[in-house]
Amino acid sequence: MSKSSRPTQQNRRLSATIVPILVTVAIATGGASAGLGESVAPAHAANPCAAKNPCNPCAVKNPCGPCGAANPCGAGNPCGPCGARGQAHSETCKVPRLAAAAKANPCAAKSPCNPCAPKQPCNPCAAKANPCNPCAAKANPCNPCGAANPCNPCAAAAKIDLTAEEAIAAYKCMLPELQAVYAKSGLAAAKSYGGWASFNVRPYVSDTHGGRYVNNYADKVGDKAYGKFEKAGALPVASVLAKDSFQVDAKGRLSVGPLFLMEKMKAGFNASSGDWRYALVGPNGAVIGVTNGQGSKNVEFCAECHAGVGETQDHLFFLPDAVRKAAK
């Protein structure tokens, strides 16, 4: 790959305008409801997910745990897959198709074969003849050790795809919640971005933003230039870009994700960031970091990632072609 072709291909691979975060850890903690982790053998002493096993990737005291405090994809990172699951679900918004499928799931909460059910009547360590044995033969639809079992708590996470219509409906429902939460930050852009120009025809998944569904906005100062995408050149000083986000789980439940902001400052503001000021608002409305301000270190990785296209695209990554509105 030539150096000249790299920015464009990288831009489309990252599919993000704001704060691309390389999620390098593909496993996550949690029980059956999380559905993420590594495939493991049936429960016994060698089980890497056994409660007392020091190698248990889900163990609280495991310093290498995917949700450990020192892990860049840990619970404290709002862009990490572990931090994502910690947010409360919306009480009013959901994806009907996924919610209906979850109710029919043989490992649903009310299923007598659910190995995680509070009132499980069957001994999980019983003989293989026990139809509720979580490690019974493959015929058991609730076997959490089955490689293809979607309820396997140690299996790889299934990618949750929404149709364009579902994504649009989900965002329409979630938008009031997103804006109400972000407004708590006190940042002007967090309160007003909903009235700015938008650039995607539907929400799309950004793997570099924790696998969440995102949307792109630009204020009046920068919208004309930003709408030209790769031909935008350097955006005007005082341009502000926003990317809000939400997430969906296998049960169709929706929740608020972080808000990512970029503001073009005057020359000399911060050479390493290309004079862009990054701001990150968490799913609870708290300001996680602002370049040259509160929690500045928490957004350093934003500038470092965007620097990859600093000379060619003014530190900007753009949307995937498939979801772009027509260039202006």
C-alpha cells in the first residue's frame, strides 16, 4: 500500500469522524446476558472461566481482565466494549424484532433450562441425563458449552445488525434521551448539536467507537466545508463537529452512548492535535475530558489517532460511502 493511498483507505476503514478508538480487545466480561468472551470447555477445574481460577478473564482481581481498571478497553473507558454494557437501558426504546426474538430464546430468563435462572430447578452438575444440565449433550438448546449456542456466555459476541429502518427508528426514539443526557455536561455544543446539519442518511456502526451506532453533525461554521468530505480541506476556525451514539444489545434494548466533539481552535492552541479541541461526554452526561482543559489526558488518544490523517485531511476521518448524504 502506498503512503498516498493509505489515508483514504484508512478513513473508510475507520468510518469515523471523531475520536476513533482502536478496540484491540475482543473479549468482555459478564454472565450469560453479556454473551462475550472466549469459548471454554465444560465446567470443571480447568475451566478458564471458573470462579476460583486465577486465569479467569472475568475475575475481578485479574489484572489482565478485559474490564480491568488498567485495560484500555476497560469499564472506565466509555469507548470500550466493557464500558458500553455498564450503561442503563432505555425504559421506552427498544428494537421490536430483537425483543421478540429474545422472548423466544430457549435460554431466556424464564426458561427452566436457563443455567443462570435464579430459581433453576435443575442441578447444573447433574448427570448428562438431566435435560437442564448446562454442559449436557449438544442436543440441549441451553448448553452454554455448545459452540453454536447463542446463549453461550463464553462464546464470541454475535454482531447485532439492524436494518436501515430499525436503526432510524431506534435513533428517533433515543434522540430525546441522548440530548437530555448530554445537556447535563454544560457544554454549549452538547446542548445545540441536534439543530446542526447532519451528514449520514441513517445511523451506522463505528467499530472505533465501541461498536456503537453513531451519527455525524457539523455546526454552521463548518458544515459547508465538512459536507465536501475528503475534498473539505482545512475547516474554518470555530467549526464544531459532533458525533452522538447509542448501543443495542441482543435483546433489542437501547442505551445512551458517549458524545464526541471536535472544535477547530486558532493556530497555536495545540500543535499535536492540529489545533482541534476534543471533548468527550459520557453516557451519564459527565465531561470525561477536554483538550487543554478538564481531563485533558483522557482525550489524548483522540488527537493521536486523528494525527494519522493530519497532513492530508486536517485530522478528519469521514463516514462510510454507503451512509453519506450527497456531498455539497
